[in-house]
Amino acid sequence: MVRRAAAGYTLVEVVVAMAIFGMFLFVLAQLTSEMRSVERRLPVNMHKHPQVIAVLARLRRDVMDATEYKSSHDGYTSSDKVLIVETMINGGLQDVVWDFQTPGEVHRRSYNVGVPVDWVARGLPLTFSALEIDAIKLNPRSKWAARITATDQKGRLAIDTILQPRATE
Amino acid sequence: MAVRAPPTWRKPVGEGANRSFIGRGVYTIARMRDQRGLSIRGDRGFSLVELLVAFLILTLVITMSMAAFVERNKRLQQAGEIILAYQALANEAEYRRRMNYVGLEGEEPSFVSSTEVLAPLAPYATIVSVTQSKPGVKNVLMTIRWRNGQRQARLELVRVDTGGSNLW
């Protein structure tokens, strides 16, 4: 009897093995390419990033309770990288500066009876910004909204949120 | 050809091996395998049934792994798309909330807010419909459809007639 190891494999066996292997390779290549195409198309989901969530939550509260946007305060000047709001807190008013000027960081400086208190979030997208503070101006009586945007590392818009001060009249 | 345990298994070396429980145990198992002839298997190969069962199990495992992998990717993609869609819906709601109640039906039937964030979903369609559910109440339904209408995200806003002066 000829032993298997000595006889080797027949052409059919080799072809079948190669075909099965080729099918797996094809499926893997398809899956990988599909995954890459999704990655290319969709921006990074920053909403699951705890620091981003923290920034958006605090920003939302400050803007929703805002009584006015200020053009300047304590050396800061309002721009698409600096948002200055006067917001209600504990029955009083407080000036808050949101500073997006440092790439990857967001600084919130609030003034408690003139004394600045800092809060910093790090590890953020590089282009976090308060793009517009007049995003919505449909009604002359309505307060201006702030439009917050952020792009991921590849420049894709990942966050685009309009925050509107609530009615306080 | 019998497959034998490596020399270091069959013959633990040094005094430590004699005292070591592990060393003695491994030696005993190796001897048992030799005596029972379990490793003779390699000489006669596998039967067709054995091979078929092995392939069946392998195929099942691979198929299930691939299905789980594909499903995971699909869900990740859908989650990413929905997050973008709901950002656009929330922004549009801010606009529609501030439009004059009386003229709501006559407003733009597509989104008036920026839809830049929806770019990865292109081609997509944005639709806004207004229906009066009861006197003094209008429902503003905002819809985003993409993937040729196969996927959609909706947000309904209830507007109430506040007597001419918008709360906002």
C-alpha cells in the first residue's frame, strides 16, 4: 500500500483546497474593503467620547441659560474660537468664556464674583469651534443661537449642533 | 510512526524532576500514551466521516464568525449614520420651533438648516410635512431618507398656537 505522505496530493485535491482558500481570501478582501469604505465616508463618532460629551453638556447648559452674548470680556474677544456668554446660575448672572483656541483643548472660564474659575477638557478634536452665534435669527424677538461644530482628524464634519438660549421673558 | 513526547517530557532531568510533582506527572502521561498506542493514529490517516465532521464544525465556526463580523460592521455603520441624521434633525427642529405658527404649512418643505453634516449619507432627501392634529396644534414631521429610501430617520415636533406671540 502506498502511504499517503509518499503519494502526495492529486491535482483535484490541490485545486479544491486552493479554491476553498481563494474563496475565504475573496470574502475577507470584500469585508475589508467595505469596512475601509465606511471608514473613509463616515466621520469619527465623537459623541461617544467622554470629553466631547462633557464639553457639549456644559456648553448646552451655558447657552440655554444665556441672557446675552458678549463681544468681549477680560481680554477675550468674541470670534469663531471664543464664545462669551452671560448665563444664569443659582439665581444670579455669571460671565462664561468658552475658549476653543488651543488645538485639541477646550477651556471654560467662568467668573465667580470676578474671580476666574477654569475648567479644561483635553484630547478633543483639533477644530472644535463655535462657528456662528447668529445661526438662527428667524424671529426678531428670539435670541441668537450658537452653532457648535467639530471635525475629525481627516477634516470631516462630525459635530454640528445648534444651541439656542431658552426663552426667559 | 508513533509520535512520542519530547525527550525532556519522557525523561525529566535533574534531581528537581524526581521531586517535582509536575515533572513526575508529565512523565507518567507520556508513558501512558505510548503504552495505549494512541499516537499510532498518524499512520493510517483519518476516515472520511472524521474529515467531514471536522470540516462541518470548521465551516460552522467560520460562518458564524463571519456573520457576526458582518453584522457588527453593519450596525456600526448604521449607528454612525443615525448619529449624523439626528444632529441634522435636532438642528432643523430648532428652526421649525421658531417659525410663525400660522404660516407653518407654507414654509419650505425641505430642511432650511445646514445639512453639511449629512454629506456622508449622500444622496439623501430631507422632507418636512405639517399636519394639524387638532385645533391649535400642528405636528411638524421632519424626515431624512438615504440609501435610496431604504433608511430613514424622523423627528416630530408638536407646535401649539400660543396666541400669536411665539414663546421663542
